Amino acid sequence: MNVIDEKDEFLEKEFDFSKAVKNPYAKELNNQITIKINKVAIDYFKEEAEETGIPYQTLINLYLTDCAMNKKKINIKWE
């Protein structure tokens, strides 16, 4: 029997899972990716993380999510 098939007797005794529902947010779970971000940006979010108590990767995700949800446009002018 593998770990997935094993039943947890404690959980079954303590909790009633008969009315359990699937996680409605499962479709919105994060995808793990690899991305190159410069040191200045990482250091900025790490400083913000220390001030807010929120992990820096979460802060980056929140910022990017806000940009996407609000359809913010990038405005960069090179001179």
C-alpha cells in the first residue's frame, strides 16, 4: 500500500469529510517558473519584505498580479 492509499485514522475520527468540496481556487494555483531578475529589483523587494513581513516572492507575485488584473501598460521611454 502506498502513502496515498493509506488512511489516517486520526483524521477520519476527528473530521467529517463527507461534505468536503474541491478547492474552488485550484485553477488559480501558482505555476513555478524560472525567471532572471536583476539584483536591484530583488534587493528592493527583499527590503519591502523586511518592512511588511511578507515574503519577497509573494510581494513580486502580488505586484505582477496587480499589473495584470488592472491591465497596466508599460511606459518606457529610451533617450
